[in-house]
Amino acid sequence: MTDIDARGVNVIRGLAMDAVRRADSGHTGTAMALAPLAHLLWTRVLDYDASWPEWPDRDRFVLSAGHASMLLYSMLHLTGYGLTLGDIGSFRQWGSTTPGHPETGHTAGVEVTTGPLGQGLANAVGMALAERHLRARYGPEIVDHRTFVICSDGDLMEGISHEAASFTGHQRLDRLVAFYDDNHITIDGPTELALSDDAPRRFEAYGWHVVDLGEAADDLAALAAGVDEALSVTDAPSLVVIRSHIGQGLPTKHDTADAHGAITDDDEIAGAKERLGLPAQESFWVPEDVADMYTRAGARGRPRRDEWEKRLADWDGPRAELDAALAGTGINGWQNALPRFAAGGSMATRKAANQVFDQLIDAVPGLVAGGADLTGNTGTDLAAEPMTAGRPEGRKLHFGVREHAMGGIANGMAHHGGILPAVGTFLVFSDYMRASVRLAALSRAKVLFVWSHDSVGVGEDGPTHQPIEHVASLRAMPDLDVIRPADATEVAGAIAAAIDHDGPTALILTRQGVPGLDGTSAEAVARGGYVVSGGGGRPDVVLIGTGSELQHCVAAADTLRAAGTEVRVVSLPCWERFSRLTADERGAVLAAGVPTLAVEAGTSLGWERWADATVTIDRFGASAPGHTVMRELGITPERVVEAALSLLG
């Protein structure tokens, strides 16, 4: 390690100590331990141009150990991404661009939102998968980069990492390099309190190439050799294992659980700075020669970026298709490819979704669909070749029984760009995915989560597979559009709305067939709610239905009208979209001041927002044919009529 390298590494350590001390909050030790690795990556390994953080063909870097965010922020400041020393000094403060854990879209240079452990590793898998897929379709002259991720003991303990690592080994994603920071420390103390895994052997069993560097965290030459070996592998992902020492440079706290958290003791920090050759009484110190070194590193990718821009300008490939894929939308006029469904007949909405996806394959070039061992059951069995190690250009993904990793991988694909992922499983198993879905909502990842078998209509599989509270719990999540279409027509509108949306969408679909209804509208789904029938004049009662229960509102309305009651039927497939309308627009649909009755085969929780009374289910289901369970639990037109009359007194 040259003198300027050593000084640069120690400046990174100093910034981490000073930012955490000023915030009186954060994680000091990992940023100090991995400073040499970060220095190597940003000065010699990563292909990037700090002046254009969104350059599509840049290498991707993911900090799965998101608690070590000061490591990333230090590099983004030093290499010229626009973070100032003032931003570093505002670490973890209100309105700062340096939040406690990295957030994409909030800080330039942050690729994905990390912090919940294991998520970043799954995101990196999705990014590597997207790169390989796009390179196979559009050629290495347009797509040719790698993905790097730093993960910790905690990342590898979380179950999502096991799912993601197994999937990655099977896919043989050779352009993915993961660095395992094996520091033997967790919050509770030594990892030996709870961990005796042999991670290298485990990853070898998954099909990864493992480079075990041992005690090399401070050895730039050894780290560089490890990276070179990983990059030379052409048939497997690589795990580079580094035995680091948390809080490297601290006089008394290195290799302790205390170093995992915030080091704020003035004497400890002063002692560390003295050891590291930093001015003990000066905070956020970056000498001019170190600043110049990193500024040059941040610009060294500019020639490669310029070459890429020239190749793109000269490229004679399908440019409109590529642009649409990168934008996560369809080619101009893509809406014309949406199928139209006639009223009448019966079709499960999951089957309608499959038809819509199939029709959109050419019009929405980034669309990739797949499921967690349930592609055929959830409507994600795209009429395309599977995406495999031998056929990376395939448009259909088989994730296996790995719901949690599927969600994290989909987020990574979406944030990479070029892929619009639609991933499916049964609605009850959305619980396995919840952490990934929450991060999709938080980070505005454009993912279509397809959840079928949406109610007790599942039938004989019984209460373990019959959702009750799931739709309500998903509606409680900010920035997630939850759409429960009533028939095939609304399915087409729901998928179109998701493609036009700039964040994640949950598509809630039936197992059982539902009738194609008169009055439903694909276009109106984008508004979240609309009048299906009875729109003229002021009604006596409004019946609100979603999903498979809208048919019961329609049937009940016929009965009530025959008895002289004026009824309006409203479809409310998406609360979130409906809530974004003005109060007057919502009132025009729901007939403000008129009694309202909501009908949904799920919990009543939340319906008080829109309805005065409900026909809902506030208990678990039962094992029997789906129509029997629905009838026994009161989801019938007769029960809707009874409830409406009761509401009217």
C-alpha cells in the first residue's frame, strides 16, 4: 500500500468516526474495517463516472450491510457524486442526503435501499440477473458491466440470503461478486454466540466460486488479487471472504460489539486518529492530495462512458425497444396490445392476467414474469422461454419455492433498469415477502407483485391457504398500489395502470372463475373507483364491491331495484388510486351522504374509511369447496340484500 493509498484509507476512517460522533448515532466499526476494500473498489475496480450516477452501463455497487452507510457516503463524497462535507456532517439528521441507511432516489450513487439484512444481497442478484439478460438481448456493446455487493455475518444469517444464494448458484451469475465481511461480531457479542456455519463451504455447495482471503482486510495487494480471481470466473458467482477487524484503528474498542455501534468517546476517537496519522483536533479532515486522488478516481470512467455513448449513437439495434425497456414502460402505442374481454362467461382473474401478459410481450419489451414454483397457478406463466444460465435472454423466471428472495431479486431487477418484473405466488405467502415488498414501496421499485388465490374462495386447501387479513395489511403499506380487479376487463386495466405507475403495484387475483360483468371498465381502474351501474340520479344506497364480490353487489342490486330501492353499484378495485382523487371526485362516485355498504371476502378492517357497513369476514376460513365456504361465511347476494335493507332501516 503506497503512502497516498494509506492516507486515503485513513481519511475514510476519519470521516466515519466524525460523522457518527456528531450524529451521536450510527455504526462506526464496519466502515473503519472495510475502508481499504472501499478504497480499492472506487479507485481501481468499479467502472463508473461520478458526474453521471445513472449511466446505464456503470458497474453496480450494493452495500447490503447498510448499517455501514458512512463507508458508502464517504466514497460518494470523495469521488465526486455531489455529497459535500456538509452533507457528511448532517449524517442521520432531518432532511439530510445522508440518512442512517442508504436510500436509492434520495442520495446520488445509492443503487438500492438497504438496511434490513439480506435484502441487499438479493437486490444485487437481481441486478446481475438484469445485466446478463439485457446483454444477451442487446449485445455487450450496449450492456457490459458487473455487480458488487458487501454483506456481513448478519446478512448471511437472514433466511433471504440463503434463498438468494441458492438461486444465484443455480443461475451461474458469473458477473456477481459478493464480499463477505467476516468480522465475527454482532450486536450481542461474538458471532459464536449464535453462529457456527462454515460460510465458504456453504456457498461452494450452492455453486459459488469462493475466494477465502483470510487476514487480508488491510492488504490492498491481497484484496486486488482476490477481486481479480473473482472477475476471472466465467461460470459461477463469486464470494470473496475477508476476515476483518471491526473498528480497525480504535485503541480499545476494535474487535468488540461496542464498535458495531456508535463510537462517540472523544478519547477513543482522538487515540484512533493519532494511530491513523489524522489530526486529532480536526473533524472531517480531507487533505488536498487525498481529495485530488479521489476526484481523479471519480472521473477515470469518463472515457469508457464516452465510448459507450458513441456506440449507443451508432447502434443499429431496436432503439425504441431498448428505450422502452430502460424506461420500464411500453413502446409507443403499447396500450393497443391490451386484450379486450366481453361481458358474460366465466374466467379466473389469474387466467385473465396471464392472457394480458402474453399479449404484452412484444409491446412491453422489459416485461419479465415468473413465480415461486407457481407460475402456472398465478398468471405469471409467460408464453416465453425460461431465463436460465444457458438461455439468459428468456422472459420467464422460475424462482423455486423462494418467495422472500423473489421479492428482493425483483426489486434489484427493477432498480437496475431494463426489466419490468412481474412476480407471483399465492396471496397468503405475501407474508413471506413482506420485508421485500415494504422496501419496494419505500424505494419506489417498479415491480408488479402478482398474488392469486385471494380469498376463502380458494376452497379445499383450507384456512392455511385462505387469505383473510392480507389485503388489509397490504393496503396499510404506504406507496403500494393494491388493485383487486373484479373481472377480466378490470385485470387488463389493472396491468395497464401498473405499467403507467412509477412504483410497485400489488395485483390481487382469484383462483375461481368470475363472470365478466356489464359496466366494468378497464380505463376506469386507473382512477381506483367508479360507478358500474345506477349512476343517474341520487340512489338510496351504494353497494361497493371489489374483486370476486362485485358480482354479488350487481346481483343484489337487481333484487333491491325490483323491490323499489334505488341502488348504485361501485367498483373500488384500488383504494390508493381512489384516495388520490379529489374529495369532489370521490363524492361523485360514492354519492356523498348516501348510506354505503361494502362487500369483500376479507376482514372488515379499514372499510370504515369508505363504507357505513360491511359484508366481510372477520374469522379464518374452512376446508370445503370454495363456493361452499363463501356461502357459509355469508358472501352471497342474499346476504348483501339483507345487509343493505338493514342499513336502510
